[in-house]
Amino acid sequence: MTKELKYGYTTGSSATAAAHAGLLHLLTGESPTQVTILTPLGKKLTLPVHAYEEEKDGVRVTVIKDGGDDPDVTHETPIQCVVSLQKDVPVTLVCILGGRGVGRVTKPGLPVAVGEPAINPAPRAQLTQTIRDLLGKYEVTGRVEVTIEVPEGEQLAPKTLNPRLGVVGGISILGTRGTVKPFSNAAYLTTIRQCLRTARALDQTSIAFNTGGRSERLLQSFLPAWPEESFITVADFFAPSMILAAKLGMDHVVWGVFFGKLVKQALGHPNTHAKNSKIDFATLAAWWTDLGLSLEIGMKIARANTAMQIQDMISREPGHERYYEALVHRARQRALEYGKGKPCVDYCLFDFSGTLLCSTLTRETP
């Protein structure tokens, strides 16, 4: 029997639980040993609270981050929030700050502005909403200040991608789901293989690969006539998925991707996970200028920090559609190489708003 893998929770959820417990302590005097919060996806999550320490203007609460059965470098790291409440304010104000061990952004291209603490938008919203909900429950208005601290953050940061991304002085507070999904390469590949076998057993030889839930939903909207079993989330397994599709007799593969994954596929990375695939910005710049496009933009691409920064940079430039097409062409060629030319390959490139930026499909293919 396969052991069921244990989910963990993100640094964002850890901070949210600490902030929730801290504010509850200030409002009621209670010091609960666990609290229930909502994840960014709206699901309830109960986390244990490790410690409370009285501070001059509030309380410091510690939650120990648990990575579950897919621990990363922040597993078992204390995540702290120093929470203060000023009640003599007629409206609710929530201020989220980064303290010791929380990195600061120094380069563009991230979802947080340069100079700001590396607290991503989803956990920042999760924290803010949690504070507002708790104040509303107790019918209190006021100014709440939450300072997130990670005592071991500066020591842990070199083990993360932060130095490469220009985040200095600590780790980032992350988490779009709120939970950490346990991940086993072997188990995931087994799942992809089984999904392909199921589709094949149902006489489906056209498959829509996607890298995550959002790209899957967009691809399903673009291909509404395709049956549900045709859509398979393959995460970062670019080459293995094409190899399996070829081995199991698929005739047609459509990839639904966002710009960041497209870039890595175009560069030929077999696995597009951030830990396994460094972006070659000089090559991306050369591909831009090879199209006869702006040399100035090409130089900026070469100095870019992330794929997101490149996409934002070129989105208003004449000829950016040609660049999308060129990247799709290169990714398509790589996919065909990994599949040894057996399935034909198409691409749908989306942006995060759901707009289709480029597609090699001229019609729905059943």
C-alpha cells in the first residue's frame, strides 16, 4: 500500500497563523495552542502555535513551519509575528512589515516592488484579510501592525533562490495555495503515466499537457470539446512527459503554458523547476535581436532578473508577438525532439489574466 503523503503549510500560512494568534491574544487575553485560518484558496487550515512572548507594544508569536512530506529548507523554521494593536483609531488599518530574516527585494521582475520586504501578494492578502476578519468578529476598529520575523532567515537564504533573484537579507514569505503539496518525482511520473494510459484506454490519442491548475483551466476553456481525461497536469516534467506520450502512442500533444515555463522549454530544459533550470538571459536576448527587434530591449533582456520581467518589458514593444512565436517554435522543436517526432505538438501561450498570447492551433482538433 502506498503511504499517503502529508501536506505541509507555507511560510505565508505560518505567518498568518502567528498574526491571528497574536491579535487574538491582544483582543481577549487568550493564548491558544492552535488556530484555524483560511488559505488564499479559502480552505480552512489549523496550525499549532509554539510560543507567546510579551513585547513592549504587543506580543511576539512563534509558529514552527512544517513542510510535510516534501520539506524544503524552511522546514521546522520558526516564523514569528510581532503584533501590536492601537484601538483609538476610528477605521481599520493593517500594516504588514518585514523584520529580521525577511529578505528585501533589490531587483525588478518579482511580484514585489524593489525596496519592499519579500512578502508576496498572496500571503500579504491572506494576512490582511485574517486580521480584518478577526477585528470584525470582535467589533473592534484600530491600527494593527504585524512585523514578520524569521530568526534563521539570513542563514537560510543562501540555500534558496533568493540570492539569484536579488532578494537579500533573508527568506521570502510565500504561498499561493497556503499549503505545501507533497511532491515525489517517481510518484508524479507514475501519475502522469497512469493518466496517459487511462486516456489511451478511452481511445483518446490527443492530449493537453499543462503545468498547473490555472493553465489547465485556461486550456480547457480554449478546447471545450476535449474530454476531461485529455487534460493532464505534468508540472515541470517537460521531457519525461513527451517521452511517455510517445511511448504510449499519443498522436497529438497540446501544451498550455505561461511565459516562464515557455522560456525554459524553449531553452531545452528537460525539467523546468526553478532548482533545475537556470534561465540563460543572454540567449533570450540574442533570440530577440535575431528577429531584427530593438537592440536596446535586447540589452535589457540580457540584464533581466526573471522571465516575468522580460514579459512585462516586451509586452508594449513592437514585434513582441513575433518573439512569442519564435519562443513557441523553439519549445515545439524541443518537445518534438524529446518525443522523437511521434506525437505532433502544438502550443497555447497564455498570460496570467487568461489572454491567449500565441497559439499554433488554427482550429480545435478533436
